Amino acid sequence: MGDDTFFGAPSQKYGDGRPLYQKRGERAQVLAVALPARLGAWAEKIPVVVDDLAGLERMAQLAFCDVKVLLAAPAIEAFELYWVGPGTVY
């Protein structure tokens, strides 16, 4: 069986964001969470995906710890990596 990557439905467990799963065989692992409305303890280990600079700033406002944030850059088919902390983007 090959690898499969897919988005799940919005989940309260992940702040109403959409978990991005990678399935290997029978196991699925959360790789990132897209567009959460809230951050929880999961954000200490799981990256967040946002789609614009406003989303990046919002994650900085929500952050209670350092959070890895991936900003989607569809024009270049890539992601830009940022870290946010409480009120800070770096």
C-alpha cells in the first residue's frame, strides 16, 4: 500500500481547523492543521497552515507558545516557513 495525504473535516480537537493526514497502510498521522480558529496543546508539535499574511498575524495573536506556521504560496507552488510566538512573527 502506498502513502496517501488528505485533508479531514474541520475538527474541534484541532481548533476547528482541517487536519492534514498522511496515511501509511492502516495508520494515519496528522502532518499539519489548516486554518484553525483556535490553538491548543497540539500546536506545540503540529504545524499550522495559513493562506495569507492576515492568517499569519492571527496565529501570532492566538499563540501561547512558539508555533511553526506554513504560509501557502500558490504562485510558486510552495510554502514559506515562519515561527510565531505570543504576539510575534519571526
